[in-house]
Amino acid sequence: MACPGECPSFPFGTKAYNLWLRVDGSWQPKALHYIIRRLGKEKFEEMAQSFVPSWLEEEPGGFEQGVHAALLRCLSLPLNDGGRSIGDEWAAEDWVGLNNDERVMAQYRIRALPGILEIRRILDDTRVECEDLLDPGRGPFIVFDRSTASHAARFDLFLVWVVHYPHFSRLDGSGVPIQRNLITSFLEEIRARADTSSKKTSDIATKRYLAAHFGDAFELVGKLALDMRERMIRSLDVNHCRAWYRIKSSPSAIAAVLEAKPDFQADTGRKPEPDDPPDSRCFSWLRRGEAKRIERTMPSVFRHKSPEDGVGSLGNVRLSSDEFLLECFARRKFEFAKKLLKKYFGNDLVFLREEIVDLAQQALERSKDSADVPETTPESTIPPEVEKHLLEQFHRRHYEKFVDDRIPMLNGLTPRQAAVLPEMRPILIDLMKLHMQGLEKQSREKGLALDIDWLLKDLGLHELM
């Protein structure tokens, strides 16, 4: 380790990425051979299989991932209480079978433990700046990893093995991303499993537990994500609601009211459905006029201050010679629309029946069907430069509203209010990390320039800039 970090011939310096990969490629099979010789092939394969989460068992490379996690576990942790790790035993044998560079690598690999890395900054195509939530005292450190640098976004979280070398750190083996809104639940569960006798489990104990139960930790990430998705789907007001009415007066009288109201717009481009009466007339029910009142109960991103800001939908209506049909895609809109119909038409419409289909529940049931074929997203017909401009404009307007909008995660405070309260500031920072993470991913996928530094500056969140 006498070479300087900038030496291009030094595998453990900052200028020899490919040389390090070459040493790694020769070290790994030797390490695996040594472990199997000490532990036995059958026992090692059993351990490797236990490190493969159920959702990777049938995937190509799933078992290989378990092999790598088992290799690291054998090198870093004792196999028995009070014993030594295989890595310690190998070190006592002066790293038999390894050349000089591989011995240096082994000295650091046997100290590897899992961490929960938060991506702080993408520095270039090779380096990312990270922090380990389970090792906060270390502070920010540089990880050399081309794949992470090319795919990660700021504030992404990963559960992964980490090896710290003198001049940089490396990710070891495959990791699993953790959604930001799951990290608290994940840490609480893992810390409880690591030491059920104490509510305060040290981070090193948590790391050692993860090392010994890496497959279980992977499994927990998947379970928490699935549970959250199911809760989210169940909470959605996504219902196909229809109500049928008999026309008591005349269709022309009903049509005259529809045409006079600003919230109804003739839908001449709608293709007839198989059950449409031959003389049907269809109207889109927009959130204009009295129908706009429903926006008071909607999140700010779905509200429209002016026609230039957009016009949302309440539902659709279909008028024929003897029937009136109301259609909405949310119960809340449906109930609101039925009250407006009563106000607009009084006894001229006589309620017959209604039908409500829970689309969220259907989606949940389909997602559990392994044979379900994912739908393809139709290609946009909007020119890319126009779509880009519209999306950037939409996000700008959204965050201009967001800064003074009351946010449930902030206990009903606005971001501007939370920014000046010491007890709320950490929660606000975590919320903004979630937003910045999503914006960076969208920017990368669609080639956008979604920048909210102006908002962070306005809120005084300089630590995120």
C-alpha cells in the first residue's frame, strides 16, 4: 500500500479502475475455492440458497447472487459463537494461494459488511458520493462503481455489501433498492430482529445481522414494498361509477340545460359503445362553473386556477330519447355529480339504478396473477419538444403551489412553515429528498431539465443543494 492513490499502476488507487477489476476477477474464484474447502460444498450451497429471496429463486443469476452473499458472510463473520471467521483463518495462514495484490484485497474484503447507502451526488461516470445510514459517523465517502453512477439518482437508497479501501469504497455483489417511504419501517424491523431484547440496537449489530441474514433482508424489502402497494391500491378512489335515470320531461329540455351550462361540452368525437341507444348524444362534464367546486377537496396538483392552467374532468353524461346516463371514475366525483344533477334537473330525471365497479380491487387481483401480461404504454403523439416543454411547465407550476400547500406528512403545515421549525425541518428534508429523487429519475428518462434548486433556496434547505 506504499503507492500513492493517483498511481495508474496501483489497483487500489483512484486511477486504476480496470486494474482493480482484474484483481477482483482473479481473487473471487480463489476465495470461493478456499471457503468451500474449509466449509464443504454442500453446506456452502445450502447457505447460498438461504440468501436468495423467493422472488429471485427462478430468476437467472439468483443463485449466483446468493453465492456472493454467502462468500462475504463466511469471510466476515464467525460461523460459530466465539469462533473465527473463515477470513480470519485465511489471514492466519498468510492468505495461502493469493498473490500480493489479492492479499491486499482480501484484507479489506474480510471487513466488509452490508450497509444502507444513500446516494448524495453523482460525481462522474465512475464515482458517486454516498453516506451509510448504518454508519453515520463515517460521513460522506466515494464509491467507485460505473453501473451505480450510470443508473442511480440522488437520494436513492440501496441495501448492499460495502468494502472500504483507503482511497475509495466499492459495492460488493448485488444490492436491492429500498423505497424512501419504506426505509423507516425496514430499519425498525431489522433492528428489532437484530436484538429483540433491546429497543436500542447498535448499528454494528444491525450490520452483522444483515450479513448473516442477507436473503431475509432482501425478502423484507420485497414484502414491505408489496404491502405498501396493496395499501395504496386499496386506498385509491378508482371506481367506475354509472347511474341511469329515466327522463320525465323531454330529452330536448334536458339537452337545453346541458348546452347552457359551462361545465358540459358536447363530445362529438366519442365513438359509440355497443350498448349506446342509436339516438345518443354524449357530453363531457368538465370542472367548470358549479362543477369546479369539487376541486376544493382535491390535492393542489389537480386544481386549476385558470383555463390556461387546464380544465379537469368530473365525468361524462349520455342523453338518449328515454334515458340519461351519468358516468364517473371516482366515488367522490360520482356523489358530487349526482347532487348537481338533482340541482340542475330536479324531478325531470328519475333515478333508476346505479353500478359501481372497484377498479383498484381489480388491479390488485390482476397484479397477483403471475400469468397477467403487462400492458404496453402507447407511444405519445405529442412532439418530443412540446411534451418536454409541457412537462417542465407542469412541474414548475406544481412546485410553485407546493411550497404553500398543506402537506399531511408535515402534520398539515406548508413546506414554508415547516422550514422554520427545528422539529419539522428533518421531516421536510426527507420529503424533499423524495421529490428530488423522483425528479432526477424523470429528467434522466425523458431528457428534461427539472430543477427545484430555486425552491430549496427559497426554503433555506442549503444542505440539499
